[in-house]
Amino acid sequence: MVHRKIPEDFVTQAKADCYFTNGTEKVRFVVRFIFNLEEYARFDSDLGMFVALTELGKPDAELWNSRPDILARSRASVDMLCRRNYKLGAPFTVGRRGAQSEYSWRRILGGAAAFLVGLVFFLVGIVIHIRARKGRVVTPLLGNEVPRAVLPPQPH
């Protein structure tokens, strides 16, 4: 097991892109894994596997490539994500050229993902608020419900 020293402040990202040639005739799915602005690993559907781009990415790529379930899911993303969602963006992107088309797709998929993530956080916030108003709060570390009287008073 490789232990890495994790800095106090860091940014980790995963960016997924679908590239279309001739409609859905040729589709390429690429997921980029980024740590502090450096792409360290990626999945490329043309290769059908994860590739380490830096030393940091080697353990992750080796682990993901050794897991048939992860590889199968990643390979299936060409059809499950790209081809399936092509119909959603086609009215906005088909007929446009090059970078504009890719940019439009990223905006559509990025906007939809941001909306869904925001909606999930909003709904979780509502559930927490309702439970707190009922006098019971779930502790984040233990997952046990405790009476509100046990918690320290919250500043208003």
C-alpha cells in the first residue's frame, strides 16, 4: 500500500469529455483525473484502459486496470453517457464547427451536472433542517441520532 502525504489545501478533479465524429459513428470517451491542476491519470475509451501520466497516477491506474468491474463500467460509458446524451445536445451543436461544438457540449453536460449536484445538496440541507427542527440531529461521524440537548448551543 502506497501512503502519500496529502497537503492541507489541495484540489482534486475528474473531467469527462465525449468526442463525436460523424454524429455517433465514432465516439471517444475520456475521463481526466487532476490533482492541483496536474492531470495525473486518464481513461481513454480508444485504449479501453486507464493510463498513468505521472508517478502520482501509477498506483491508481494499476488498481483501476486490475478491477474488471471498473473497466467494464468505464468502457460502457461510451454508450451509456456519450451516445445516450448525444440527442440532448445535438440541436445545439450539430452543424457547428470544431471547438465551438466541443465547447457547447461541455457547457450542456457541465450545466446539467452542476444542477443535479446543487439539487442533491439542497435536498440534503432540507432533510437536515427538518430533523434539526424536530429536535434530533444525525452526527456526521457516528451516524447515530442524538437528542439536541446533547449538542452544544449553536450561535444564531
